[in-house]
Amino acid sequence: MRRSLLVLALLLAYAGPGNAYEDAEPAYGRTPTEMKPYGKWDSPPYRILFTTAPQYRGSGREDPEPEGLKTVRIGLFAPLEGTTDDAEAGRAMRDGISLALEETNAAGGYKGIPFELVVKNDQFLWGTASKVNVDLAYRDKVWAVIGSMDSDSTHIAIRTALKTHLPFINVGANSPDITETNIPWVIRCNPDDRQTSYLLVRHIFDEKKLSRVAVLRSADRYGRTGIIEFRDAARRLGHPLPLEILFKLDAEDFSSQLERIQASDAQVVVLWAKARSAGRILKQLRARGMKQPVFATDRIVTPAFLAAAGEAAEGVTATYWMNPESAGPRWTGFQERFRARFDREADAFSAYAFDAARLLLEAIGRAGLNRVRIRDELFAFRSYSGVSGSMTFDKTQNNVASPVLAHVEHGHFVFH
């Protein structure tokens, strides 16, 4: 009985409108007030989630630096092989990290020791993901890993990091739950699906004054977890989704899905898909005479989407992690150096990978060659200004910076 009364008293202590956490901190994940879960009720259990950073309380900080190293190894875990959307993004990540390491080596590396990038291909297989990351930790003896854009593989990798005590910097995976695992070895540099959803929801419902949304999404984790925050935010604003339709990743014909949307009263179509699939869908959608405005997410902002969609891409609006039309000196300088080194344009994946590498190199410079101390320095960052823009880390060490909108005009993306 006394224990029950104590628990009740603690809950009531948090229930008041002026509880210290709500006054002192922004909403978790920078969730807008009108989109907060349980917003109609005072809900202490939700408000007090993730108020402190994950802690590592084990040993290792006292371990000395190894002697006789010829290189300081950094791992990359990303899809690299083939002509898929993911592989193209993975190669952009590799090049961004390579540029950061090359520039640091030209300035002396780590106490005169050059940095070396150890590259491992992400095959999107759970067993392979765990083996590769164990190899990076014990065989390759890297000091940290950067990767990967597939949320399934990343979840496996960070659980491996939990056992191997290996810092892991996520670039590419969008799922919000990556940093909600309470694993004290993972941080994320890119904005997640939460920030993408809030931007899309406000743009569609508040700015465009549209209401009835049909969602067409891929039947994989990217589509399944990606749409959750959008669906929930839309419902909380009074616009529950009347239609959510799936398609297989290898699909070429989307007639059945588009017929359902065409037969509905949907005012707008939201695509949660990667570039080539989204391009094919849009081309078939316009060929059927469907005039609804189409919105999508960051993964379509590529030349591959524009090529796949052709003229049908005109007018599409998507989110993007950063503004590549920025005139800021960090970004423009990076663009010039990246173009000179790789003979192609930098994108969000190469920019965020470069920033992740720079973040890591700064942590190593302060911590020395000790994985636990490197981890501590990574978790000490509350913000970071890089070539991709400004990062703001929440208590889970997740970047909650807002993305931007990209609109296709005359066959090109224009950013707002």
C-alpha cells in the first residue's frame, strides 16, 4: 500500500502544468505542441522519456594508447555495390569520409600517424551485418564506425557495438528508434523521419490547406517505419489518413495501387519511396491523368528520380536534409573540393558523411586512441556546425535539425 502511494505521489509530482522538465526543455524530438502524443491529457510517462543521455559506466577509460601504429583506422559500413539508390548513396558517403580523412592526413593526421578508411559493404543481411561489424572491431581494429543507411542493418550494427564497445556514428538511416535503444555507443548526424514528417504535415495541411491524403509506400522498413510519424502527426491535427497502400520493392507496374487512389477522394498523394520506384510511380500516375499534387521524402532528391520520372516530376515537392543552394562558405568550399577530387557534385549523403568524419576526428583529437574516451567526446557534442549546416543533438544524441523543402521546377530541384 505504501509503495502504491509513493508511486502515485511521484506521478502526480510530474503531472502539474509547471513540471521542471517541460519548462526547461523542448519537447522530445522537437515535436510541435499540436503534434505531441497524448496532447489532450497530462501524460508524465511520455514527458519524462529520454531526459538524460545514455551512460556507459564500465571500464576502459584508463586503457593506454597502443604503440607502434602505422595507421589510425576508421570503419565505413554502407551499401556500395551495384546501381541501386542505396549503393549510390553509400558511395557518396564513402567519398565524403575519404575527403575528410585525406585533408586531415595532409595536415599531419593523428600525431603524425595517417588515418585509414576500412570499407565494408552492407548487403542488407542481418547475419552479414553482425559479422562485418565484429570484424571491424576485432580484426580490423577500427576506432569507430560510420554507417549505414539501412535501418535494419544499423540496428544490428549498434547492438554489435554495444558488445564490442565501438563508437558508431549513423549517417543515412531515418528511423527515429535508432537512438531510442539506450545504447550508449551510437549517435546520429542526419535528421530522422520525425523531422521529415513534421515538415511535410505542416506544409500539406497548414500551408497548402489540403486534407485527404493517400499514402503510397514501399513494403520495407524504410516505408513501414517512415510513415509512422507522418500518420500520427496527421491524425493529431485532425486529418487521419483515409488510404495507405503498399508496393513491393521490385514492382514495375503500379496499376492496382493507382486505381485505388483514383477511385478515392484523395486530394493529395504522399510517396514514401526511394528514387527510382518513386519516379516510375509518378510517371504512371500522371499517365492516368491524375492531377493530385505529389509530396515525397529526401530519398527522391536525386538525378535518378528526375531521370525515372521525366516530365512527370514537374511540381513534385519533397523534403531534404539540407539546403544545397546555401551560399555559406563551409558548404561552398566543400562543394569545390569535393568536385575537384571526385569530378561530381556533392549531395546530402556526402556532406553528412564528411561532417560525421570531422566530428569523429575532433573527438579522437581530444580523447586520444581510446574507444571509451572517444565515445565520451562524441556524446559531449550538443551542437555542431559543418558543411551540411547546423546540427542540434537531443538527449539521445540524435540530430533534430529541421530539413528543408525541395520543389521540382523546369526539371530541377529548387530548395526552400
